[in-house]
Amino acid sequence: QKEVEQDPGPLSVPEGAIVSLNCTYSNSAFQYFMWYRQYSRKGPELLMYTYSSGNKEDGRFTAQVDKSSKYISLFIRDSQPSDSATYLCAMRFSGSARQLTFGSGTQLTVLP
Amino acid sequence: EAGVAQSPRYKIIEKRQSVAFWCNPISGHATLYWYQQILGQGPKLLIQFQNNGVVDDSQLPKDRFSAERLKGVDSTLKIQPAKLEDSAVYLCASSLGRDAKLNTEAFFGQGTRLTVV
């Protein structure tokens, strides 16, 4: 069993739709949860960052963490064609090490 | 602010040849990471440096992979000899450092796409 599971998609939605991306994980010691966006042939770009459980909102993006269920989500409201990319969830333990464990990524296409 | 610089962007080599990748992290970032991203998968950590010391290299195939970060700034990752399964994107990332309270995470370069034929 992988430490972090993510539905690979691909996911295709019309412009303006609400998108829900999800990851589950097995290690309850993870404390920091991130979402990265990766455009084709580019490096991952940090999108959202959450510590422990709760919600965080940034513009059209909302990240949710439910540590009791070991489940994290990213919601994109009013999706745009420019949101078309692969979305990677990532998480890490607390402490100084800071290395990330990634999901496999979900490929999203927003159709105009 | 300049980002993480990597070179080359693309490399094609034959199996059993050697190859090296270079990374220049964001100025002032003490921590540097090398990740391997195989097509269709998320990045997997190969090695982490704190300044010029190795923090974690548990997933680095040490029989063929080596990395160094002389002077705590630039880093090189080498593969010798390469295998077909080494075909992947090699991503370098950097972050500020040890303080877990800082709301900073890793910033990634564009990666080097390696094809082993």
C-alpha cells in the first residue's frame, strides 16, 4: 500500500465547474499538507499549504484536511482553462527534515 | 527572486553511459533536494542536503547514483552507469531551512528530462 493515494484521473470538466481533488494517506504522523500544481514539462509549483486539520482558502482554491479520516481535498471554484494541469498532493512530518511524500497526481483538463 | 535553476533541460543517453545534472538553488536556501519523477507518478525523494551535509539519502540507489553539494550552494547529481529504468524527470528543489514554524516549503526547478535508450 502506498503511503499517499491519489486518483490519477484524468479529470475533464467544463469551464466554471467546481473541481474536487482528493488524497488519502496511511501515516497519521503527517502534519503538513500541500497541494502542488504541475504544468506540462514544468516543475511542481506550490499552490496551498495547510498545517494539521482544517480548511484554508486562497481565492478560488480551498484546501481541506481531515486528519481523523486521513483525507485531504482541494476544491477549485469557477475553474478556468488555465487551471488545466496535474495536481499533486504532498505531505510531510513535523521537524527539520521537511522532505515531502507525494501522491501520483491527478491530471485535470478544464474545457472552454 | 530567481527560482531554482537546473541544467540541462533534456538529456538522451545510452544505457551504461554516465550523466550529470546541475542545480543552483534559490539564494539563501540552506536545504536542497533531488527528486525523481517517473512518468505518471509523483516525485520521489532521492537525497536531501542541509547546507553541504546529507540529511537523508535512504532512497538513493547508491550503487549508481551519487550527489554532492560542495560549499553548500550548487549541487550535482550523477548516474553511472545508467539503466533504462532511470528514464525520468530529475527535479531539484530548495527551501529555507530547519525552522518548522516558517511557512515556507520547497520550490522546484523545471527539471531535467532524462531518456535512457
